[in-house]
Amino acid sequence: MELHRLLSHTFFLLFLFAVAGELVCATEHQTYVGFRPKKLFVFGDSYSDTGNNPISLASSWKTPYGVTFPGKPTGRYSDGRVLTDYIARFMGIKSPLPYRFRKYALGKLQYGLNFAFGGTGVFDTGNLQPNMTTQIGFLQGLIKDKVYSKWDLKESLALVTVSGNDYGAFTSSGGSDQDLPSFISRVVNQMSIDLKQIHDIGVQRVLVTTLQPIGCLPRQTVLSSYQQCNENQNSAASFHNQLLQQAVTRLNNDTKQSTFLVLDLFSSFNTVLNSKTYSTGNSKSDTPLKPCCVATSSGAGCGSLDENGKKLYTVCKEPESTFFWDTVHPTQAGWRAVYLALRSSLDRIYS
Ligand SMILES: *[C@@H]1O[C@H](CO)[C@@H](O)[C@H](O)[C@H]1NC(C)=O
Ligand SMILES: *[C@@H]1O[C@H](CO)[C@@H](O)[C@H](O)[C@H]1NC(C)=O
């Protein structure tokens, strides 16, 4: 071997050892210092649901949901993975099973369970699925039945998503703009009660998401051919988030620890959308707000068929370069980008 090649080979090996050393340190830090959760319990709505809604009712169980991963519908409101899956991956565990499958999966409950149901809120939203109080009650029931012990809870993390279904229900039941601020306070107060409850039953650390920029969701931006976000709705989301941040600060002060951590979906959605890496099809970035799966007739949605079984929707060629999947949900690529934007704040779980 020529001398310079030998030297560069040695250098390369040294470099590898240096990198490996870093990895060992990082792993040891996470293993032996601080909190290392082994289970994930999930509460909330379609941003975290991985299959709880009834197959006969939910769009999440229809083609083309799941087309990217795993290739068929699994009850996730996306073409693939959702936020829950990325949080579980970050923790180094399997994505927890949906609660509805718990009876068929005894022995597979060691990663926790997912109690989130698409369409739900902290209050009833009219979709007849369990609100957050009821979801928390499911976990309490399992503790009573000794499926999970106090020790299990001590080494667990909760993820709580509240993505705006309470506000959808408020608006569709005729709630006025004047009454919105006081309704927002009621929602956040109820969230605060729910977060405290999750901690009181023994979950060691609780992640809660801020409201995403709801005025930028395709169901809203379709009115401007996907060009403009609704700034009034985004201000309402900011108000919700400000109250939520205050509530979390108060809860942490009360528990004298950083028990509750805010995951800022509002800024991570904005960061990703403004980075203009997302577009529909090949032409980059003229319509980053346009979803991949679009209904072709009014009253239809992504996954709808007519009475002859003909599709009432179109699917874009490149879901991997499109942020939104349907009128309200990100694609797997969208969630992955949001997760990467949240990555540094997730490290606080271990402190
Ligand atoms: C949640 O649902 C239960 C059962 O339907 C109901 O009794 C309870 O009042 C609801 N909680 C809230 C906060 O709306
Ligand atoms: C924090 O908790 C202490 C009591 O433990 C209380 O006196 C104080 O007012 C609280 N501060 C806030 C900002 O809630």
C-alpha cells in the first residue's frame, strides 16, 4: 500500500473511532442520566391517532390513506406515518398500538397505548368518539385492571395533541367571533385539567402540542387557490397558544419540575412551510399549501367514491414533496419535516 493511502486509511479509522466515541457518550448520557421513558401514552385527535376510529366510518381507513406507508390504510390520517410514530422513533420504541386493538395484542402493550381518536376535542365535538376526559379514563381503567402498574407510568411519556376540533365544533354550532376568545379560554382551561390529570395518575412527563397555524390548512386556503393563509384564524391560534404556554408554566410551577413540555407545532409548521421545500408535483413552491389528495366534487373528500365505485379525488404524483395530504392533515413527509424542526426541543424530555 502506498504511504499516502496508508496514512489516509489510518486517518479514516481514527475519524471513525472519534465518531463512535461521541455516540457512546451520547447513548450513555441518555441511558444513565435523567429520564429515559420506555412507554408512550397518546391522547388527542387525528394528528396523533394511529387507528382508533371505526373502520366503517373513518376516511383514515380508506384508500389512498396509508399509500406511502405501509402501502394500505391503517387508520392514520396521512399517506403514511403521523406525529406519534416519529415521537416513538425518537424514544427508540415501537409506535404504541391503538387502544381498540389492545385485546388482540396482549403482550404487545409494553410500548404504551394510543388513546387518540381522530375528530375529537377536549369537549365533545359531535363525532361520537371519546373526548379527552374519556380517553384519560381508558388509561385509568387499565391501571385499575392492573394492565399497567405505577412503575410502568413512572417510566412513561404522554403525548397530547389538540389540533382544533373543538373550534370546528364551536363554529359549526353557530359560535360567534365575539364569543371565540372566551371559548378559547374554556378549551385551554380544560386542557390544563386534562394535563394535570394525566400527571396525577402517574405519567412522569407530558408533551403537549400547540395549535398549528389553522388558517394555513388547505380547507381554508382553498378559498384563495391555496395562495393565502387566513390571518384571523392564525391570530386565534396564537391566542390559544399563548394561554396554553401560561397554563403549562403554572402547572410546572405547581409540580416544581419540568413535567410538562410544549411541542410548538405552530412555529414548526411555519418553519417548514416557509422553507418552500414543499410543492405539488414537479414545479417547486408556487403552491406549497396545496394538498396532495384533493376531492373532485363538492361534498366529497380524499378517499370518497361515487355509487359506481369511481374515485371522487385525485392524488398528486409526489406525496414525498408535498406538505399537506388532505384538507387538514400533513403527509408523512410533512410530519417528518415537522419532527426534524421539533427535534432539539424533544431533547428536553431527557433532562
Ligand atoms: C366527555 O364525555 C363524557 C362522556 O360522554 C361526558 O360525560 C363529559 O362531560 C365529557 N367531558 C367534557 C369535558 O366535555
Ligand atoms: C409558583 O408557586 C408558588 C407556590 O409554590 C406560588 O407562590 C407562586 O405564586 C407560583 N407562581 C406562579 C407564576 O404561578
